Amino acid sequence: MRDNVFLENKKELELADFMNYADGSRGNLGKDIPVTIYRLLEYSIREQLIRQFGKETQIQVFQDAGFRAEIKE
């Protein structure tokens, strides 16, 4: 996997980092499911992928999923 300059020297995320929520930051998710549920799911999947397959594979899976979803900024 090639080096990602945005990940260099980045603090390892913990559950508290994922659960940090600012009102109005993700209004497009709607009111049916709180954003904390999505973040808890993302954190759980991330941690399990790291445990089973390693950090590099976890990053690759998340990148591939983002490309599959055609996320464009």
C-alpha cells in the first residue's frame, strides 16, 4: 500500500474520538437514527478489521468502500 501523507503522524483514533459530535455537522443523516449509532458502527467495524487483518488492510477496505460509494468532495 502506498504511503498516505494525510495519515502520517496522525493520532490513533479511539472510541471517544468517533463519538465526538457537533450539532448540525451531519444533518443529512436524518432524525431516524442518531449519528452516534453510525459512528459506533464505524468504530466497531474499523477495530475488528484491524484486529483480524491488520491496519493496512483496514485502511484499504475503507478506501475501497469510499470509492465504491463514489464519495466526491
